[in-house]
Amino acid sequence: MNTRSQQLFERARQFIPGGVNSPVRAFKSVGGTPLFLRDAKGAYLYDADGNRYIDYINSWGPMILGHAYEPVVTAIQRQAASSTSFGAPTELEVEMAALIVEMVPHIEMVRMVNSGTEACMSAIRLARGYTGRNKIIKFEGNYHGHADSFLVSAGSGVATLNIQQVPGVTPAVAQDTLTAPYNNLSVVEDLIDEHKGEIAAIIVEPVAGNMGCIPPAEGFLEGLRRLCTREGIVFILDEVMTGFRLARGGAQEYFNIQADLVTFGKIIGGGLPVGAFAGSRAIMEEIAPAGKVYQAGTLSGNPLAMVAGYTTLKELYNHPELYARLQQKTSYLVEGLKGVFGIGNIFSQINHVGSMMSVHFTEYPITDFVSASGANNELFKKFFHAMLNRGIYLPPSAFESWFLSDALAQEDLDRTLEAARETMEEIAA
Ligand code: PLP
């Protein structure tokens, strides 16, 4: 008997390439059929067959408050009754920008877009326009969305599907993207020396979340900051994952570091499609119509998206204690899993920062793309499916971070650890 998800996946493949609208959803690296989801509330997802799951993906990060969070739902409903789109300025956009500037250190102005990809793509164009230089440096296994310049040694689905060179990205574009291993400052220094005066920007995930969860090594972000200041390079922190997740002010606050530009996505839209980029007035006023670096969007600042994002950010702003709570929940889960893997004599590396975490099955520390790629994917697959069978919804690739939500209760964490215990027994048998 086929499940409803299996039937839907079969039908989806007739009409949608690979049956999904974003590659990692297809379960390619773990095998099996992706769950087709029907609804969600708090920490739980319900699939098309009516099964319940504890959610550790949370829409790949946005749902930090849990699913169908009442104030967000109400705000969207109220706004929808008034208008779903104007394509003209609104007071809501101004309040949204002001709230972001209040929450995030070192920024004075913000431009709203519709996704993290757009945010990073626009930030790079701005850095190029501002400096008059062409090249950028990014890190292996970091993912900044699917704009052409970023699909070089990228993480996330590009790594999951092991696409070494993305067809459609021209060599002319690719040659302006230089890459270095994550957490390796000396390679960055060498690249800068080799391309003196040519580097417009360094873009980095302050915590790499697209090859599992990899924290920055001590001094790495500070070293990049120093090099950028010395060389007149725009330092871009891609905070699409870390923004409003590590702290109200994101990685800049968490690590006490200053970027020239920051990019946002995920939480900033409260579950609706939103991105943003932000920085000092001096840089941001290069953007059209204040300046000449062109950037636009029919649905940018869309009222539904703004009200979902604003309501979410306001909750975070008003309840900073939530971050300590999320961190405690994450530590509890991490320590519990370490215990479970220890009993099974399974080599594992569990990295975590704030409420982001990941599990790699290997005895070696996971510090960059090469070490992440060396982990035991066969074991990850088994772990993933055994957990899924027990109602625990984990990212279907070891190249993705887990995201915890504030809706997770103690009993959910304990149920997850119980499932991990059973899983390890099943794998050992
Ligand atoms: N930057 C980072 C760090 C991301 O994790 C992602 C998506 O996962 C993006 C950019 C792209 O964002 P979006 O998928 O909203 O285009």
C-alpha cells in the first residue's frame, strides 16, 4: 500500500522537476520519499497521511517561534483583509526598517527584498558598485543562495547533490568568485595578495549552516574583518540563517563583530518570503534611487510579508530571554545525543551554536567542507530514516543545520532522545 506522500510524490514528478520546488526537499542523499506536509502547529508537523512529527527543520530556520504562531497568524489575517499588495510605500515598511535598525548593531539603513538569495545577490552588486572592483571571496561549503556568483564550491543542495560545476553559470562569472576553505585565514590572505585591489567583498556565513553547523574558529571572523579594513574590501556577513536566531542582533551581537553589510532572510519574514540587506548610510545610499546601484522588486516590502516579519521580530525584541531558553534546549539535546552515541560506541561530532546544531558521524572534528564531506553518510542515512520512522523530522542531509524552535517542550526533547536511543539499538542490531 502506497502512502499518500508516495502517491503525491509520484504525481509531483509529472509536473514539477524532481517533484519538488527546492532540491534538498527531494531526500536525494538519504533516499526514500519526502513527506508531503499538510499542516503544522507549534513544534509539530502533520503529513498527508496524518502522521505527527517533531520538527527540527522549522522551514530551514524561519519558524523560531514554532508553526502557526497565533500573533503572526492573526496579523496576517488582518492584513490580508486590508490588502495583499500595493506596490507603493507603506507605514509598515518604515516601522519594519526602524525595528531592524533598532535590533541589529552597526546598521543604519535597510532594503527589503523577497529572499535570502536576492539579499546576497544585491549585497554583492552593491559592494562592487561601491568599490568599483569585480571579484569576491566566498568560502567552500558556504551557501548564499542560487545567484550565479555563489554557485561555486557551494554548500546546501549543491553539496548534497555533489554538483561540482553548475551548468548555466558562465566561466566569466565564475572566475570572479574566488574560494577559500572555511576557517582558513591564510588562504584568504594569499588570495588578497594575488588579486591586490581587485576584491570588492568577502562574504561569509558567520556560523556555517550549509554543511552541517560549523562554528567560526577563534579569530576567524575578526581576521576577516581586519583584512577587509586594511584592503578596503566590503565585509559581508550572510546572516540569512544566523540573523535574529543567535541573538536579537544576530552574529554581530553574538560574536561582537562588525560587518559592512549584512544580509537577512528566513526569520525576518516570519515564514513568508522576505530577505533584506543592510549597512551604514554611506554604503546603502549607493542603492537606487538614492544612488545608481540598481535594485528593485514588484513585491518587495509586500504588506503580508512585512506584517508576518514585523510581528515575529517584535516578539523576539520583547522577549530576549527566549534566546537563553533556546540555547538551553539545544545544549540538553546535544548532551543527550552525545550520551546516546557514546553508549553505542558510535563516533560522532555534534556541533552547535545557539539554536543551530548538526550531527556528523566521524571521529574527526568538523571545521570545514573537507571534514564535513568525510563523515559517514551511510550511517547518517540510517539514522535519519530510523528517526523519521519514530516521528522525528531532521534535515534530510548532513550538509544542513538543524534549527530548534521555542515551541519545543521538554517532553519533545526527551521523546527525541528516546527515539535516538531506539535508533542506535536498531542500527547496532
Ligand atoms: N544564505 C544563507 C546562509 C542561506 O542559508 C540561504 C538559504 O538557505 C540563502 C542565503 C538563500 O536564501 P533563500 O533560500 O531565501 O533564497
